[in-house]
Amino acid sequence: LVMTSLRRLSINLSSQNTDFEVVSSLSTVLKRLRGLTINVPCEPMLPPVDVTQLVSAFANLSELELFLKLEKLPGEQSFSSDLGALRLWQCGLIDDPFVVLEKLPNLKILQLFEGSFVGSKL
């Protein structure tokens, strides 16, 4: 696999039972990747996805879009320090995401779409 110049990648997965380790392993080949979109169908009965390893594997991301059930964001140390745009859809975040997001130094664009936060207090 030789795609060292790829800057943007969108991955549509068929279920939440996905091994994100395989996707994370692409980071060694995709070192210049700046934008990543992960789309996983939100199935209410399945547990939330932990994307910590996935997010931390891509150290140069400036844009990240997540369409999946999370319930909790990874810690700020997992995100690229270059992250400038974050878009969340149907994540079902229960915990206040701003505890993590306020610590991302270059975050300029934040979009929380329908179902991204379902907690009681921001």
C-alpha cells in the first residue's frame, strides 16, 4: 500500500464490531493524512466505540469527523495538537465534551450535530 501523499480519508464501516486496530495501523503509511472521517452505523443495543487508539494514531490530523456512538471523548492527549476542526454526529456523548475540547489549543471549528450530546449538562 503506497499512498504516502494522501491527505484526506473517509472510512465507512458496516458495524460497530470493527477492529479499529486495523484502521490505526494505516497511520504508519498515511503520515501526511490531515483529514479523517469515520462513519459507523449507530446501533442502540451495541456498546459505545472507544476511538482513543484510532485518534492518537494519526498525529497530524487537522480535521476529524466522527459518525459513531462514543458516549465519551478520548482525553485531550489523544488528539493531534494540530486539530483545528472537529465534527461529531450521533455520538451520544453523556459527559460534557468541553472538559476535553477546551484543552485543544488549535481547535477553531466545532460542530455538534444531532445526537452528538445527550447528557444533561454542558
